[in-house]
Amino acid sequence: MRTKASDEVLASTSLTATPSGNVPADLADEVHAVRDIVLHMIEESARHAGHLDIARELIDGQTGLGAR
């Protein structure tokens, strides 16, 4: 979820900066820069949005693409 605080942090931090917090051990090989964290958040958001879209389609039978 986007918040004012996260927008401010990203606006003032280089995507190539090293994360200043603790990186979980299971992600240590994957997370080397702020860019890696942002990409992970985008992937997670897309994944969850996709799951919700599938559930909605099962409920109402409509696909996500309507008339254009």
C-alpha cells in the first residue's frame, strides 16, 4: 500500500542504495539494493491483485477486460 511516508522515503533514496534495515536471512542473496525491495513489493502486489481478480471472476463470471 502506498503511503505518504513510503513516497517520501523513495523520493529521497537512491534505488541503488543499500537497505538500511535488517534483511531476512532467506532474502540475503536476493536483496542488495532498495531497487530489489521495490521490485519485490511490485511483484507481491501484482500477485495478490491477480488472486483477487480470479476470485472475483469465479463469483461473477465476468473477465477483467470489458468493452474498450
